[in-house]
Amino acid sequence: MGDAVRVAPPSLVIQTSFLGDVVLTTPLLTYLALQGPVDVVTTPAGGALLEGHPAVRRLIRYDKRGAQRGIGGLRSLAVQLRSAQYAVAYLAQGSWRSAALAWLARIPSRVGFDSSAGSGLYTSRVPYRRAWHHATRLFQLAAHDVSRETPSPSLFPQVADRDAVTALIARGPFHPGPFIAVAPGSVWATKRWPDFPSLVASLSNGYGIVVVGGADDRALAGDIVTAAPDRVLDATGQLSLLASAELIRRAAAIVTNDSLPQHLASAMGTPTVTLYGPTLPAFGFGPLAPMRAIVEHPPGLECRPCSAHGPQVCPRGHFRCMREISVLTVADALTPLLRS
């Protein structure tokens, strides 16, 4: 008889952070999948983003703020994970809860960043390199010996997502012409550039406009539709996360705040203009699309950055970091991306 085929034990990635972080974890997933099966613990929304991803064997949805909240939900999930006999857990989200989950699941090797709140429960600690892009930081949880070049994230919209986008675009006033996507929203209010309506009104380059975002962004979208009703399609709240990624893939370019649509565009390779106010691209969460531009307040604003994420209200009350980014500056950043 020939030698038995050895199957690598499965590895587990725990990523229950923001959706942008889920997107930036996909290079790590792709790398690990070359070595063996990869399962992912993520939030229900994170699971929706990773549906159909070829690097993921199994999605384990952890509703940590809902049905599985509290110690009881944590212990129950840990017992479930024990039966899979994972060899290693990669803590892409560094909270004590994620660390406790891997520890309670009795996973023998637990790898995470040395800066994480739960690092005391890790068996291996990787330096958190603040100067690197976060996709690279996450990638090097497993691939310690590779170059610092930031790997590309990836998402895989399914047939139903593509069909939903096709049907939506067909209702647009610009159909069947090309379009630019704009993403005016953000969970953090101070990340929202206030001049998207003026930008859209100023663009007379033959492109339609699609506003992307969630249902909470509809008021912002309404202002943009009012600015150019004959050229704007409001897609906010009408598509799944993966369908939104597919919509962005079809755009000639996207103009977005420092928020999830930027990361969706990175995964889909769409030319990207990202606007930064209270935060900095140096934090490690900038665009990764092959064609990209960053627009931010000129140097010299001493209160910037004011937060790791962006507060809900400007601490100084003036909001200069976003108000003083001009429409002309953003349009000038966008134009060469459309010509490429």
C-alpha cells in the first residue's frame, strides 16, 4: 500500500472586529488556505462579507452582541470549537474575549499581536508594527518571513449579488453609461466630508453617479440626489455587503470617506479617492486598489489627528480637517484615475 495522505490540521482565524478589518484579513486567509483548511469566527455581518470566499472552509458566526452575548455565549462557542481540534488560532481581533475564546477552546497554539488586550493568553506574540498597513500586519501573524509588501484583499460576490446589481443599475438615470461611486457615510460623524453634493454637482464628465452605503446613509444620499437628480442613483440600503462590493467593482472610480467602501474598493480593484479628516492614512488603513489617491487637510492643523477612529463631534468645534478640503482638490484627485 502507498503512504497515507497526510491532511494538515485545520487552523482558526478569529476576526470579530469592524467590517473593514474583516476585508483586510482576507490576505491572511488566502495564505493559510495554501497550507490546510481554514475556519473563521466572525460576526454575522462579517460572515456575510466572507460568503463564498474560496479560502474559507467554514464560517462560524459569533453574535457577541446579540444571541451569544455574555459569558454563557462565549463558553458555548468555545465548547463547539473544541470538537474541531484546531492546531492553531490566529487572533486577528485582539480583545480579551477573542483570546479567552481560543483559550477556552483549548487550541494549543494561539498567535496574536503583542499589543493586544488579550495577549496574556497567547502562546506566540507578533510585534504590532504601527508603520505598516493593517493588511500586512494581519498577514504576518502567519507569514513572518515575507517582505513588507502589502498583499491585496479579496472578496467574491455571488451570482445573486451580481444579478441584484445589474437590476439596480438598470434603473439609474445614466444607464447604460459609466458611473462613479460616491460613499458619503461613516459610523463616525467626523469622518464624513460634507461637500459630496457640491462635488457631484461639479462633475460634468459624462459619468453617472451611484451613492453607496447603508440605510443610515439615506439622508446624505438625498442631498446628493438633489444636487444632480438627472445623473444620480441612490443605492443606499438596497444591497447586501457583497452586492455593494460588486457595485463598486463596476464603477469607473469611487470617492469615499475613510470607511468600509474604501476597503470594498481595495478588494475589487476599483480606483479609489479616500478623504481623511480626523484620522490619518499612516494609521495603516489606507486604500489598496492599484489606482488610488489620498486627499487630506494640508499639514499644519495641530489638532489632527484627534482620534484613532474619529469622534462623533469635533473636539474643537470647528471641523476644519474636513471642511477645509475643497471640492476642487477632490475633483483634481479623481480626474487622473478616470483617465487611466
